[in-house]
Amino acid sequence: MKGKTSFYLLTDTHYVSKRNWVDGKPFTMRERGDQIALKTSPEILEAFLEKVLADKDTDTVIFTGDNVNNGDMNSHEDFRARLAQLVQAGKKVYVTTATHDYCGMGDDENFFSSCVYTETGSEPTPSMRKAELFDYYYDYGPKQALSVHRESGSYIVQLGEGVRMVLINDNGNGRSHCGLFEDGVAWLTKQIKAAKDSGNYVLLAVHHPVIAPWETYRHLVEFELYGGYRELSKLMCETGVRVVFTGHTHVQNIRKYTDEAGRWFLDVSTTAAVSAKGKMRFVTVDADAGVCDVQSVGIERLPGVDTGGLSAYDYLYGLNFAGRVEKFFPLLKTDFDRFLDETDGVLPAEKLRGHKTLAKLGLRFAASRKLSFAAKLGKSWRSLTPEQKKQAKETGLFDVLFVIFRHIYPGNAPYTPDTLEYMVLHALTQRADRFVEKHKIEKVQKLIPPGSSLTEIAEDFLYNNRTGDDDAIRFSLN
Ligand SMILES: [Fe+2]
Ligand SMILES: [Fe+2]
């Protein structure tokens, strides 16, 4: 009997030290322009760790990079101090690092520079260098490892009886090579073989995705994927490694890759802990049955944060990105100037102010469109039943789009093929595809992966056409 082994996995905690900012426009605008919560990143981490600490049966916690947001020492000090407390509480902590965890030396493409935000601007603050990360986090992984690949900082640990995990450190600078070089690949191959030969299942964890969340992501920003993802996919298929846990995209997503011989593996991508609907994974491996069970755990409250009566999710969702536009959308009709103020940093407020009358009319026109407008445009109107027509006339087009946006990061998109929203938007994108094809609109064609279409791209965002549930999966390790 080998028994069961469980662990928690958090990624993209993007921790920002409270010493790095004072309340004021500079940091508020910095956060608004982002897609994650920065000011409350310490409280979010705290809320997750409360749950981890409350679970006395699970002793392992894994962090897979972008642990801090801007490669500054203040945040690393706070973050590492929190890891030390976890260890004191009896937890085993394994950490890898990624692009946001260090600052470039000016001779590479890592563009992060660490700073402290003041009331009026920002000032530089000491930075972490890439070469220092291994020693800095040595106690949280490499020290407990069965083997370490020093060049990359990758290592392998015994998670429990019959199960090992390779934590690949791929903190390349994102726009060049992030991933293992030849020597690292040889080390990884050797570790997988040794683990299997000694009766262990092998799990992998790495920051960058091995399977893109959507094909269009791979097409447009392939450099964001794990460098050598094809090679790693081949290795996983050949050696029967069934799962790699990833982060970086901030997207909650479970995807399956199957090669020509029918061999497969899963990429379990976990959303950023500091996303509005941040989650961590709770994974259990039953080494006797050869089964891996992946669940997801979110937080319900933000201890110490005044959310103005809102749930943690609603509060965080309204901070930035699409959530901020949605939150202040009603102002479009009543107070256009305030709408521009509140969405400054998300929408191009300056440009919109420059063409204010046109912007106001255009946005108000778009905002008042109903789903029926999209149905007529996409020529699906006639095929709708009277009830569907009624529903389409009553449903705001932007309300539907906002719901779609709400699911981009937390996954499990909402509109399955049997829904009115799907039918209407699917028909609309099909019509757009015909239009783009007929008029050879190169600017749009460039965005579409070869052999794909706008319709296929849209499908990825309309419903979960992947493994059925981005939050949970149970699979065989054999
Ligand atoms: Fe990240
Ligand atoms: Fe990242």
C-alpha cells in the first residue's frame, strides 16, 4: 500500500509588498491597467494560506512562479517570510520562479523594473537578479530535492510514496527562450526514467503553458509558451507522464494533447491566485489505484479589506480590465465624463475625450444594442422561435459580452451550443468568416490560425469545448 498523496498548487501570486506603494493615482492607475489585483495581493495570499493551514491532512504547497509582481526585494522578503511561516507550521513548500520574479540587467528583454509608488510617481527600489533566485529560494525545493539541475534551477522531489514531481524552472525572459536547454532536457529525461524505474508516478510543474489555452493564443503569442513545448509534449507522450501543471496565462484551463499514436497528457493550467476568481488546485494522487484527482479551491472573503459590502469576487472583478468597464457601464447613459474618468487606464480615455461627441454617440449606440441586433446581422433571426426572438429582444448584447469576458480567466465559458446566445453569436461569426474570406481582409486573416476560422476562435470563448470542466478532472496515471 502506497496510499494517497495530496498537495495544493498556487501560481501567479504576483505579490506586491505593502512597502511598495501609498494610496494615490500612480499605483491606482497601475493596477487599473492590469488584469489582476495588486493592492490586495497580500490579503489574497493570506486568504488562500488560511485554507491551506486549516487542512491538517495536506502538508505540501507548491508555487509555480510569478510569485511577486515586479522582481523587487521588498516583495521577495515578505513572500519568503510567509513561506518560512508555512514551514514552521509543518508544511513542505516547493517553489519555482518565473519572469516577474526578477528584473533584467538591461542586456536582456526582461522589461520589469522594480519601484515604489509614491503619491505623485514612482522611485526605484532594490531588485532581484535572475542569478540570485536559486540561492534565495534554495530552502524551498532544491534543498529537499532528490536531484537538482543547477543551470536551470529545476529539481525533483518525492511528493509521497510512489509519486514524484519535477518542478521545471523556466524563468527565461519570455520573449526569448523560456524552457530547458539541451543539458536540462537530458536531466529531465533521466529523472523521469529513474522515477519510473523505481515505481513512481511522475508529475510535472512548469510556469509557462505546454498546451496553449486556445489555438489562437499559440498562433499570436507562441513565445509565451514553454520554450520547447513540442519537444516536451513528445517526451511526455513517450514516457507516459500524464500531467503538467502550468500557470502564466492566468487562465483556468484543462487541455488534453493526444499524439498520432494515441498517447496523451493533460496541461492543467491554473488561474492566477490574484485573478478576480483566483483559484488554487488541490490535487490527490492515489498511487495504488494509479489515479490523479484535480480539484479547485477559491476564496470567499478578503480578510482586512473593506470591499464596501461586495463579495471578494465582485470587489476584485470591478478593479480593472473588462470588469471595470462593466461596473461603470450604466454611467454611459447618465454621466459620460464620469464614465471616462472611472475607466481611464482601461479604455483610452484621452483619445475618447478627443472625439467626445462621436465617442459618446458611438458607445451609447453600441450599449443599447440587443441580441436581436446581432441575430439580424448574422442572419440567424429568421430561424429563431417566437420565444427566442422575444428573449433576443430583451437581452442586451453587451450583457452577453460581459458574461463572456467574466469567463475568460476563470474558465468554463457559459454558452453551450443549445443556448440562444451561442446560436446568435455563432451565426454572426460564421457570417464574419464569409465576409473576411470574400473581401480578403488580411488584417483579420493574420489573426486566424492556419486552417481555423473566427467561428472556431469564438467557440473557445463561448463554452468549454475542452475536457468539460476547467475546475476538476480525474484521470488515470497509467
Ligand atoms: Fe503571471
Ligand atoms: Fe508569467
